[in-house]
Amino acid sequence: MQRSVLYCLLFIAGIGASAQIPAGETHASNHQRTDSFLVRLLREQASPFLLRVLDKPDSFHYQLIYTRIDRDKNNRPHFTNFAYHLDANEYFNPASTVKMPLAFLALEKLDSLGVDKETPMLTDSAYSGQTAVNRDTSSANGLPSIAQYIRKIFLVSDNDAYNRLYEFLGQETINRRLHQLGYPDIRITRRFVPMTEEENRHTNPIRFVRDGQTIFRQEATTSHFVFDFPRPIFYGNAYYDRHDSLVHAPMDFTRHNNFPLADAREILQSVLFPGSVPARRRFHLNAADYRFLYQYMSELPYESAHPRYDTIEYFDSYTKFFWFKAGRRPIPSYIRIFNKPGWSYGFLTDIAYIVDFEHKVEFMLTGTIYTNSDGVLNDDKYDYDEIGYPFFQQVGEILYRNELTRPRKVAPDLGAFRIFVPSSTGNHEIRKDQ
């Protein structure tokens, strides 16, 4: 599709250009930001539990961004960001949230190659630690593809799917492109499987095949990207290493992936509302890419036929932290959440755009918290259920209630986000609430 036609469609859908509105009273340094409005809003309605968490930023290392969205008479969105303990220098482990930009980059690269996202992609091995893939039993045709990997990333946060996108893109391309888009503080250094730094610099040979013929071949690559690592970053007082031995020392995160919260929020905005960011900061995606992403960023596990999931393990709110995952709460049919969460080493993070079609409400929430009271990392004993998920639940509920009562001059047209999902028959039907 011609880019000019695409932009016309995006404007009609209500996701065209917007202006950034300043946030009002702010307490900030060069890297830190806290907005008094958000502090008052949360603390005035906080439960005793939430107040205890908010009172201990040095223990829980939480950061929050609440984004109001107001539409003008042309349905163009305008954004106001409010922060609570936002700090670009406060490291948190981003875990699976880094899968989100890789999904966007993979579609962008496919478009540049002229390869359809459903085309079977076969991965070979050529270096220490690498593994090959030539089947995917979760897909309808039994073959792996970029589309299927992206589905699994957003539906259940599949780690192997991320690794395969990492290998398709290559470490150097990932980091150079994200820096080119205006995100110099993002670092993507590794797969999600035990590997050395050198092994993570090497990525696999890949072939795209159609009707038994190779239509594109990518040779093994080696990254020469030079990372600008900051001061040493340590968490905890002990950790289990890759050999399951307990090390009585803080864990070193200096060379791990890095995905600052403000960057994560803006990247999500740039895909959901591409006209709202400068052209130089947009991924080169087409209309079909956007529609595909909107479906799978919001689809729930039970709605997926390929892959199909055990909905006891992968319940509705499995990847929806803000106000639903605590207690495995059901998500009302009129609410849709477009997001990417991450959880690892006691860190919980969610980057979300939340839509209520019934009440014409939309807003963004981005947050992270560290929940590891025993100080031991990599032991799978964290305070997710006791502290992390309830934190996201209560913050989400307070801000949603505020959105329900907040006056708007213009009711948003949310048609761009009324997504079709697969039915059990394999056809496509729109959700009843939409």
C-alpha cells in the first residue's frame, strides 16, 4: 500500500497526528520525574496495602506513567503524561517487554524484503549454543513463521518465539535500528536462553521457503555492535547462577537488556497511534501489519485457535497485569487491553493501552515494580502474587475510575481498535461487545 494511502486510513481511524500536552506541576531533575497530580490521585484513594508500597520506593523500585488521551474534533489523540518516580537512571530488568519492539522490527524487516509474515521460516544452526527449527506444531500448517512467533509473543509471552525473532534480526541490526528511531538508551544484548555474550553476538542461518523453494536466504551473522554500558548495576544479596549454584553476592545486571520505561511507553504509542510521533520515530509498517498487531496485542488465549492454549494455565488475564491478573480476574467483554508485560528476577513490568468500548474510555498505563523480599535472585521465589500483581490491580482500578468520571470534550471514536478475532470454527467474527 502506498504510504500516503496508509496515512489517510490511519487518520480516518482516529490515530493521526497529535500534539503533546505538558503535564502540569512536576517535581523533576535531569532524569527523575514525579507529577503531583498523579501522587495525589493515587494516594487519596490508596488502600493501606498500596500506601505501604508507595511509601517505599527504595525497596520496590516502582515507576509509573499514566497517560491521558483526549481527542479533538477531528478525533486526533492528544497525550498528557503523568509520572510517579520515573527515573531513566533507575535500572529495572525489562524481561519480556523487549519482545514488543522486536516484533515491530521483524515486520518492518519482512516488508523491506518483500516476504509475507506467514511464509514458513526455517532456522538452521552454525555456532555454539544455537538450535535449529523446521517445525511448529502450534501453527495451522505445522511450520514456523514470523507471524506465528509474534502471535505467541503477545498471547503468552513465549520465550523461544522471541529468540527466533532475535536471530532473524541480529543483535547489531536490532540495536542500530532502535537507536536510529531515537532510543539510544535501549540495549538488547541477549536471547532468553543461557548463552555467553559471544554466543549472543552470533545469529543463525535462516531460510524462507514457499512451495518447497527457498525465496530468501539469510546467512549466519556476527554482531560488532559496541554497547555503551553504564555504571555497574547490582540487585539482591545472592543469586543462583546458570549452574544452579548459590552465589552469595549481588547479581550483576550491567550487561543485561535495558528498556527504559518512557521509551517503552513511546514505542507502544508509536504503533497504536503512528501519526502522533514524528515520522523519523515510526516503524515502517503497512496497514496489514498494524491490523495484525492490534489483534494479537489484545487477543486473549481462549480466543486463539492456532496456537491453542490450555486456558487453565493461560487464563484470560495471564498477560494483563493492570488490574486483572491479581486473583486471575476475568476481563469484562467491553474492555480490550493492548499491551506487553514482562516478569523476571522479581521485576514485573507492563506497557498497556486500555480501551473501554462501552463507556468510551481510553488511556495508557506503564509501570514496573521489584518484588523480591528475600533478596535471592533466580530462585523463582518472588512476591508477585503478594505484592506485584495487587500493586498493578489497585493502581489500574484507581486510574480507571478516574477515567470513567473525567470529563471529555469529545468522545473518542475507537473504531480502529475494534478487532476481529478467530472463532472456534476458524472463521473470523467480531466480538459481541464491539
